[in-house]
Amino acid sequence: MKAKSLLPVLLFTTALMSGQQSMNEGFHLLESGSFEEAETYFDDYLQSDPENKTAQICYGRAVGLSGEPTRAIELFADLLQEYPTDFEVQINYNEAYLWDKQYNNAKPLYEDLVTNNPDSFGALLGYANTLSNLKEFESALTWVNKALSLQPENRSAKTSRKYIKLGFANSYITDKQYDIAERMLIEIFIDFPEDNETLLNLANLYLITKNTASAKSTYERMAQSPADSIVALNGISLAAHIGKQDKEALNIARSAMVKVASVNDTILKNRTNERYIQALIWNQKFREADKQIDSLESAVSDQNWIKALRATLGMYTADFKTSLDSYDAILLNDSTSFDGNLGKANALFATDRIIPAYKAAFKTLLHYENQADAQGLVEKMNSLHTPILEEKAFYTFDNGKNVAFGNQISSSLPFSTKFRTTFSYQFRNTENIISLNKATSHVVLAGAEYKVFPQTKLKTVLGFNNSSFGDRSYTQPILDARFQLQPMRLQNLEIGYQREVQNFNADLIEREIVMNHYGLNYNISTNFNLGWYTQVMHTGHTDANTRNLIFTSLYYNVLKSPALKVGFNYQYIAFKEQVPSIYFSPEQYHATEVFADIRGSFSEKTRYMLSSATGFQKVENDKQTAIFRVEASLKHQFTKRLGADLYGKYSNIASATAAGFEFTEIGIKVRWTLTKNPLYFKKLLASK
């Protein structure tokens, strides 16, 4: 309960009023909440009438409610020695334990009181409030209803029932039983129609369940005053963001800023400023947000909500060091801060410090049991480090009358957050239906990945390719080694070497051509949605030929949800020797194209991807020809541990065979998560 006392001050005084008229001023002070003045008043009164029981009870209440509950317990304990069976003394003694938050000690006292006084409204209500504070909400609701059966219109009892139901609903939210929580919150409106506190809790429930339309309408219901309308606008802005309508969120936040200028409420102004800056960040208006935060820091820099804004800006701009410093500063002020603990966990995860991120998430869950965002982060980290098995089956065909089918099984086994092993086996059968050439290949690979430092990995894969055609076969070793790192913020670099056997079709398999690739991939992202990816590769062939390749892509992220990317690609290929009768090997090849890539979801379990590009390619001195390629996939997650992906792709861009080439592939992938949690998870839980 939020009330300063759990029972009406005058429950015990009504019967004593006659003959005690001189204490009316003290009664009034207690009723009005002027507890320190009431303490002084009854202290003075007892100087002249020290044995007056009513004055002693009132003095004990005034002492306890003015901030000294332990002393009040002592006063009532002494009084109970003198009046061991007096109900008024007993009930005030019990209530003093509630003021001191000694709910476990209060519970047996109230149990005895209601047993001996089953028709006492005060005893029933006090017991209900005790159970509520112990979070025994179901029993608390039973007892408060018993109290209300005696006094159906009692405001204090109805208020207690409201807070019991609020606590009960919150426990259902924690257990993710959202429908029951919603019904319980709506029941409160029977006693308190359109109660603002209940509306806020109901709106928060809708935000948690991402029912943003209901959240908005609930906020609108509470906009009955200038201040409440601003609170509502702040909530509607957040609902718009959760509903992935960030422009609307910013417009609403701006409206709230205009309205709050005329309101004399510092806390409300701060919350409105906070929502406005958040909306700026959501809309990637980072410079403006930075200026607003600077202005606030110069005025009231030590406030945690301002530090949280600085941290949020850092998270959105990949300035994770600033974010971590800000979250640490928040936790220095308040070690239980939700923003500080979960924010730090997310920042540590973003910087690839997985074990510290786990610990910060666990700390959040220690203070906020079953909190959905913290649990989601733990599950996300688990999914990245849990053993998996993937099966892929595919079928390909091209306009050169080559067909192929095959399957691949692969697994990943992380032993820790730093080290994992991989294994894969691929079988591929190829045939040219004109020449009737046939070939099969078996590729077996085993690899290891080690995180040298956060965001710095070394990957190696070793194996062999066994190919057979007619009555001949050969086996060639395969090697793939890559070094991945982030040299600077928003940049990714990969340097690698790969030894690969050409197995695209039967003719190429027969020639036993091995390629040694030396490559570099480099990606630069920005905070204004523009990105640039470049791949440079030199390839040496075992037939003494060489190839140089440059691919570069300038792209722009148009939308966040669904994720829409558009851009411009350019590719250049040059071979040292031209052997067109064997494989596509022009002296010069240029391809220019525009592309679009969209990724989104139909539901929480079903996702889609569609990528297409079109443009022109030019082979040596030939005329330009049009190119087109498209790829699509549909992925469904049947359970947390089982998902499938149906995909298809088509391309007429020149490949290893020839220009004027058309290639199609369709396939299905099935992915199993082999264990519920990572192998290291039990040990990690034991150490938290």
C-alpha cells in the first residue's frame, strides 16, 4: 500500500471520543498526517495524564508514523504488558510491525488477532495488508474481501484491494500470464473507475505484450488533465516506438514538449525531456540528441536518467565505451538500477564480452525476477553458443544442361564463449544431360574457431575433397583460414586464405582444378545508414592461371522494419590466361548493378528474405548484356530448438562456366539446437 498507515487513524478512537474531547486537536493531527506535530501534542498531553490509554496509543501511532517504527513497537509492547487482552493495543502493536516492514513478524500476530476477532474489520484489513506485503496475494485478496463484506463501502479497504490486485497482476506479468493479469487490472475499475495508476499498469502490460494499439487507447483514457495528458503523450510516444513507428513517436514527443512548457512540475518536465531525447535517438537524429543531453548535463548532470540517455546514445552510435562508463556511473549511484544493470549487460554483449554480459544480465534478474528483456538477452547469448546441427538438401540446374543434387550436414559445438569446433560433410552429384558426363564429390571438413580478443577471431577449417568421375577419382586437401577483427568502431575486416577444389559441374571436377584464394573483405558502416563493403581477392589455379577480383558495394539502409537495404554494386574480374573452352576466364570482366534487399517477419516465428539485383555486364570487348539475380527464403521456427528454411535463387551473371549463363538453385535447410543451454551454462550459473 502507498498509504502512510494501513488502518484509519480513528478506528479505535470513535468509542473513546466521549470523555476525551480535549484530545480532538491531536486526533485531527493524526487524521491529517501531521505526525510529528501529533507526537509533540500527545507527549505534552501525557505529561499531565500519563496513564491515559488512548493518549498512549495515539502517541505510539504518532511516533511510528513519523519515522520511528521500532520505537513505536517498544511503546506498544510496554502498553501490552499493562493491557494484554486489549484489542486496540493489540491491533496497534501489530500494525507497528508493518510500519517497520517486519512483515514476517506481523503475520503470526495478525493470525492470532483474526482468530480471536473474526468480525473485526480492522484486524481483517491489517492481516490482508500483511499478506500483500509478503506477496501472498491470493490469500490477501481473500482476507480483504472478508473485510469488505463487513464494510462494503469502506474506502481504505477498497484502496487495499486495489493495491493487492496491482501486486497480484504484476506477479502474473512476471510469470508471463498476461491474460490473467489483464483481467485483474480491469477488475480494479469496479472500485475505482478510470483510476490513473491502474491505467498506467494496464498500458505497461500492453507495451510488454507489444499490443501497441491497446496501449495507446489506454493512455488516451487517462488524459483528463493537462498533466495527465502529457503523461499520456509520453506513453503513446513509447508505444509508437515499440510499434516501429519512430517518426510518429518523435512527433508525439514534440507535442508533449510544447505542452509541458506551461506546467510547473519538474519531475514531469524531466520525463518529457527524457522521452523527447529518446525519440530523437530512435530517429537517428544523433547530433540534436547530443546537444540536448549536453544541455541537461550542464544543468543537472548527476541524475541517473540523464546518464541513461548518454548511454543510450552511445549504444545507437556504437560508442560502447561511453555507454559502459555511463552505466557504471548509474550503478555507482544505485546498484539496483534496472537501466544500469540491463544497459551494462547489453553494452558488454555489443562489445563481445560475453561472460561479463551474462553476469550483468544475471544481476538484473536478481533484482527484477523473470524480467523479460533480461531473460531475452540471456536466451540470445545462449542461442549463439549452443550446439547445433543443420541439414541442407539442394537441387541445381543451369542452361548448360548441368544438373546437380546434394545434401550437407554440418554442426557447431561451442565449448565456451571463446572456443568452438565445427564439422561438415557434403555430398554432391552432378551430371550433364547432353554429354552424360557424371561426377560425385564428397567434402569433409573439420574446423575450430577461437576468440583471441573480444571482436577478434581466428577461424581455421581443414578437410578433403574426394571426387569421382567414370572409373577415376582423386582426393585433394582443403584449407580455409580467416582472421576477423574490428579495427575501428563501425568497421569489420577479414583477411583469409582458402584452398578450394572446383566442383561446380562434372567437366570441371574431371579436370581436378584447385584454386588458392587470398582475400580481404572490409565493411564500413555509419550512423547515417550508409555503408560500404569491398572484397579484394587474388586466386591462383593449379593449371597456372590466375584471377584477380574486386567487388565493391555502396548501400543505404532505407528502413529498419522491415529491414530494407538498397545499393550499387560493381565487380571486376581479370584472368591471366583465357581458356574459354574449359571455364569462363575473360581478360576483363565488368558488372554493374543496383540491388535491393528486404528482410522482415510475418509473425514472431515466420521470417522472410527477398534480395534482387539487375544491371549490365561486359565481357572483354563484347556488347553489354543485361543481368538479373534474385534470392528468396522463408524461415519458420517450429519450436525454440527446431527451425526450417526454404530457399531459392536464380542468376544469369557470368560464372565459372560462361557468360550468358543461367543458374537456379532450390533447397531446404533444417536446423536443430541440440541442447537447451550451452555446455558451459551450468558452470556459469554456479559461479554467478
